[in-house]
Amino acid sequence: MKNKLGFYAYLPAFFVLGAMIEFTMINMKIGNVDFYTVYMRKERERMELEAQRLSITLDERLKAHREKNESSNEATTK
């Protein structure tokens, strides 16, 4: 079989190995924690940080826009 498939002869073995690792990650729990619980918690934290960052950026842009409008209004009224 190795002669026919060449380099790809080991592909089924790596596919099975990957499936076993994935199965272990899904079903193995250490204490009350498994891989996907940790992954979802970290993803939630990343999303919260990104939302905070975007909120701060938006607030800064709104503040700069308001200041710009105020300064242009003052210049036009003088």
C-alpha cells in the first residue's frame, strides 16, 4: 500500500490520531473542567475585552467629533 500511496500512506493513521485527540478533548474532564468549557470561557473574555475596546474607541471618536463641532460653531458665530 505504501508503494501505491507514497507520502500519503500515513494520512489515515494521522486522521485516526486526530480523531482520538478530539474525542479525548471532548470527553475527558479533569475535576469539573474540560477543554470546551475553558475555550468558551476564554472566548467570552476575549469578546468582552473587544467590546470594551470598541466602546472606548467609539466614545473617544464621539468626544472628538463633538469638540470639533463646538469649535467650528464658535468660529462661525464670531
